[in-house]
Amino acid sequence: MVHGRHAHDENEGNTFLGKELKYFSQAGFDLDRIHIKRNAPIASLYEDAILNEGAVISSSGALINFSGKKTGRSPKDKRIVYEETSKDDVWWGPVNIKMDEHTFEINRERAIDYLNTRENVYVFDGFAGWDPKYRIKVRVIASRAYHALFMHNMLIRPTAEELENFGEPDFIIYNAGQFPANRFTTGMTSTTSVEVNFKRMEMVILGTEYAGEMKKGIFSVMHYLQPVKFGQLSLHSSANQAKGDNGDVTLFFGLSGTGKTTLSADPNRLLIGDDEHVWSDTGVFNIEGGCYAKTINLSAEKEPEIFNAIKFGSILENVVYNPADRRPDYDDVSITENTRCAYPIEYIPNAKIPCIADRQPSNIIMLTCDAFGVLPPVSRLTPEQAQYHFVAGYTSKTPGTEDGIVEPSPTFSTCYGQPFIILHPGRYAKMLAERMEKNKVDCWLINTGWTGGKFGTGKRCPLKYTRAIVDAIHNGTLAKAEFENFPIFNLAIPKAVEGVPSEILDPVKVWPSKDAFNAEVQKLGGMFQKAFSKYEADITAEVKNAGPIL
Ligand SMILES: Nc1ncnc2c1ncn2[C@@H]1O[C@H](COP(=O)(O)OP(=O)(O)O)[C@@H](O)[C@H]1O
Ligand SMILES: C=C(OP(=O)(O)O)C(=O)O
Ligand SMILES: [Ca+2]
Ligand SMILES: [Mn+2]
């Protein structure tokens, strides 16, 4: 038993470190100077974040933190180390920009040097991947208590026994995000640098404190390891399952802001996970142990599961609060529109723990947030169309999720997660097609974006209608609906869906002018063709012809 905070601090340090001490001294950590806190209790991370990092406790008990200048990801500053073990698998180009091994060593040393100047260094050891066959051991080493707590929530938390016998990690993140990269280091274009090295199995972060870099870093690693080393398909998707024994499984693909987190938290179904999954030989498993929800305009009425998950242990990021009562103001965008909450998945009442479904998916829902208001709220895709749309990845970037994005910006984000893929998109698409074919999966395209006009004139499709559409997929009525053809894109759109006004199902009916609509469809079709042309060499003619035909 300890009495008082100081005695507590002493006790908490290296005693938890046990067998790991050797690793830290070998890696260059100065154990005479710094105090390493490994898998520290939530309460103690709260105390340190409050004392040293300007964090406060919200009225519901969550820890409110601020990430400083960067409040979204920095894809332009992301690098992959060019080395012999992975170079032939990586899809080099604007997504995966090369960094040489020597520069990585310099940045890694810079991160460790910075960590050695700190009084406290926070370590979190946990797992990525719920299926024990395909999981990896991850170690996070960070200068901020907030970052350790974030990864405590986002990784799979080890039991005391697993922590005791953790052994060598498979992957290590060095997060020195409070300290800038040196702009004179080879290839640096700013003071932010986020880099992954598959030979060392390490990631280094300098010059950004946005916590999302870490969880997406793990995702990039899994997007390499799962297909290349384990032969399994990693996906930027959420997943849920019908209640009861072995209920049907749905995967929701989508780029950031399209609705993976919101739509997977469904009171009628079990949540497997909100963002990163692996479709394996035996079913579907979540990579993460937590969720990272957007909190912009969050309300208890529209999204009760997420709203109620914001409590002790949860991390609110860049959310403005009222100092008088510490209530978060979810409508306030003054820091960023990309306000977030990270919570352990068990904070969602219907979470399925362990987060694994032992059966193959029945439905795939591709979520697109169409800022042009052209695509129908729902359509049924043929297997060829499913492949086409997966490779094209049409959607919009949501304001704030990436540095510099201020309004919904149309983009073709291949695999519905271009910033996170490591291999050529054709490799993921091929695995997807094989799995869909083998398991006879139904595929749907849902537009959670604009309706009745484009961004600026129309409005976002009301959430209650999108939910009604998802319900109709799950209760089987949509598959039995009468369909009509949506021209140019050749999509099958239902004539009626329970709980949805029929006119919105066909976008032309809710646009103010038919001519303006037709012009917009033509324009978007042309954008698809242009975007898809770079993949044509690797894709069959059937799939290519499943796209819009002008
Ligand atoms: N029709 C809709 N479908 C899904 N989300 C919607 C819809 N309309 C508004 N939203 C809002 O859009 C955001 C979707 O974000 P989120 O579910 O976090 O996306 P993702 O997990 O794919 O990044 C949420 O803030 C949600 O409240
Ligand atoms: C965390 C992110 O993604 P998502 O919105 O899909 O959770 C992100 O894109 O930085
Ligand atoms: Ca999300
Ligand atoms: Mn996501």
C-alpha cells in the first residue's frame, strides 16, 4: 500500500518494468535519468497529463487533451523505409514515399535523444489483432501520458499474465511528437515526420502530436503483414454481427468520415470494431481494442452509444469545453472539425469481446460520402462493380482529418483507405474478389454524403435514413426489393425502402434541376474514368466495364 502521490510515483516506475529493463538500456534509454512508466494505471496517466500536459477532466470523467498544432494526419510527411526485405512488395509512389535507412536511423536517434531529456517516459505494451494466430505484440514509447493512454485504449489490452510474459515486441513506436524533425535531414519537407521501417519493425514520430498517427501507423503495418506474411486480407472497415449464435456479419468499408464508426455502433447488433479489420480464412477479426469516434456535432439523441462511451478512461481530443461546468461543446469547431474521442471497445454496450466473428461476412457495405450529391443513397453492386468501386475508392475527404483539408473534397482513395495501403491496390482487390466469390457475399454502395444538390446547395443524407437503409439490408428486405437502373453508373437502385421517403432513393428526383443533375452525373462519370485509368493495366476488362459508361 502506498500513501500519497509521491510514494505512489516511486512505486509505479521501474517496478512495472521488470524483465524489460534490458531492452530499454540496449535501445539507448538513459535509465539513470528517465523514469519509465510501463502500462501505468489510467488514473496515474490522468494525473500526469493534467500536471504536465494541460489536460483536464470533463464533466463525464473523460480526459480532455490537446494535440497542439497538428489536429489531423500529415500524409505528405509519411515515409516508408526503402530496404531489401520489403522493397519488392511496397507500392512506391505518392502514398508510400521512400526514406533511406540511414535517415531513419538519424530520426530514430533524435526521438530517443528527446525521450531521454524527459522526466517520465510512458510505455504501453499491448496487442494488435484479436485472433491469436495473426496478432502482433506492439510496444509504444511516448513522451506524453496522453499518447500512452490513447494507445492503452486503441490497442488490445494485455492481461497481467500476458504483460508479465510479454517478451520481445514485434513492432515498436517511438513517439517523440513534441519534438520537431530536423529540416536539414535528407528528404524532410517540414518539421513533421512519420515513418515506418519494416525491416526494423519500428515507427518513429517527430513533429506531430495527433494521436491518430499511431493507430493508423499500426494499420499500415497490418496492411503489410497480413497479406504478405499471413496471407490474410486487411481492410479499412468497421464490422458488426447480428445478435444470437453466429449471427450474420457485415463489413462497412469507407474512408475517414464516411460513417464506419457511426453505423457500426448499432443497438440491434454486436460491434466487432469500428475501423480496422482482417478478413481471414475463418472469419473476421478486429485489429484494435478501441474506437476513435468523431465527436463533431455529437448528440445523445442521434448517437447514444458513442455519447455514453465518453466517460472515465476515454480520451477527448481537441474538444472545446465550457470552463464553468467542464461540459464538452461538441458543436465547437474552433480548434478543428476533426474532434475525437478514443475509448476502449467495451465502452460500447453491444461490443463483442473478443472482437472476432467466427464466420464469413454476408454483406459488404461500401460507404461513400459523395459531396456532389450524385450517387444514390443505396444501390446494389454486382461482384464486378464491387471490385471496381473498391479500386476506385470514390468519396470525399472530411474537413480536418488531413492537414490542409477545409471542406469536403472529392477524392478517389483506392481501397477506401489509400493513405494506409502498402501494397499495390490490385493485390488487396484480388483477395477481396476471391473472398467475395467464395462466400457469395452481397455488396451495397451507400452514399452517406450529399443529397438534393452538391455540397453548398444540397444537404447531407439524414442519418436516420441511412440507418433505415442499413436495417433493410440486415433484415433481408432490401435484397428482395424491386430495383431500377441508375443510368451512366448502371447501378441497381431500390424503388422503396421502409422508413425512407421514396423520392430520395433516385437522386434526380430531389435535385432542383434535371439538367443540372445530368451534367453533374456526366462530370462525375468522367472523373471516375480518369481516376480508374491508372489501374486498368492490372484489372480485368469485366471489372473496368463495371464502371460508369458515358
Ligand atoms: N447519413 C450519415 N451516415 C453516417 N454518418 C453521418 C451521416 N450524416 C452525418 N453523419 C456524421 O458523419 C460522421 C461519420 O463519421 P464516422 O462514423 O466517424 O466515420 P468513419 O468512422 O468512417 O471515419 C459522424 O460525425 C456522423 O454523425
Ligand atoms: C483516424 C482516422 O480515420 P477514421 O476517421 O477512419 O477513424 C484518420 O483518417 O486519421
Ligand atoms: Ca471512425
Ligand atoms: Mn477509420
